[in-house]
Amino acid sequence: MDNPESSIFRFSELTPRPWPNGRGVTRDVANKKSGNGSHDWLISIAELVEDAEFSHYEGCNRILTLVRENSIDLHISELSPLRCNPLVPVHFPGDRPTRCTMVGGPSRAFNVVINRERMMGAVSSVFMSSNHETKVPHSPVAIHCVAGTLMVQGEVLRSGDTLVAPRDHSLQTHETSATLLVVNVQERSGGVASCR
């Protein structure tokens, strides 16, 4: 699933797969692999339905952003619980023992996993009113529509859809507002990571 060019991934068309421990379901959206076959970065959407251990990603950092209304608590190693609230990106190491506990019910997480040795990244929440147009700064790896509808590159993104490697950074709403997540990833040498 190493995506070579600009592509739209519709949530309804993503293939669900169980977590290795069977305690949740994940849908892989896109990834970029290095020459040795390891991930430079990976984007996925996970259903959080019960208290559960998270998967281990050796040598990677994670950015988790909840895209449903319920919060969760992350328990990372022996640290105090970290409250994760909707649309607030949370950074944490993906190779330390981590489990989540539900706060009020099931939720959904938009995940970005990044190889910390080669890459660094960020996720930004963007809120757009109806009948508005803006440009995304820099060169994002992906744009994910959390709610509402969004026009980009002549295509409509609806809730759950993700545009990977956008060629055009102009975003437009019409009759509805939109909430989106913008993913940026950079090589540690300073270059902007691509999906190619």
C-alpha cells in the first residue's frame, strides 16, 4: 500500500482488519516505506471500542487524534494517564507499552506513525466555515475530512475520506462547514517527505 501518487481513500472502501490482540479494528489508509522495507510513515484509522493494549511500533513515534466525540485516557508505561480529547493531536512514543481506557464510550482514532530516526511530523486540526476558501500551507502528506464536506482538486471529501499527496492545496467549502486534519511529515535532513 505504498501510494505512488495523489489518491483519495474513501472510508467506506477501506478494508478493516483486527488488531493483533483482537481488541479493536484498524483501517490502513496509506504509507511510505524506506528502501529497507520499514515504514517511514503510516496513516490508519482505528476503532476504539474497549479498554485495550495498543500495538507496538519499534523505533516510531505516534500522533493520535480522536475523530469521534468520546475522549480516552492513554496509559504509557508507568506515567500518569494522559487524557486525549477529540480533535487534539497527541504525540507519544509508539514503542513503549501503551493502553487506552474509554471515557464515556467508544471512539475512533486517526493515527500517524512516524519513523523517529528518519522523519518528524505533525497533525493540525482545521475548522472551515461554510462558503469559505483557504490554502493549506507547506506540502501536506494527507488531508483527512473529519466532518462536513470539502472540495479539493475538483473532488468532494466527506466525513472519513482522506486525500493523500494532494497536488492542489486549495480547500473550499460550500453549503456546509468542514473539520479536517492536515498531516505534515518531514525528513530529518530538512526535506519534505512525499508519498513517492
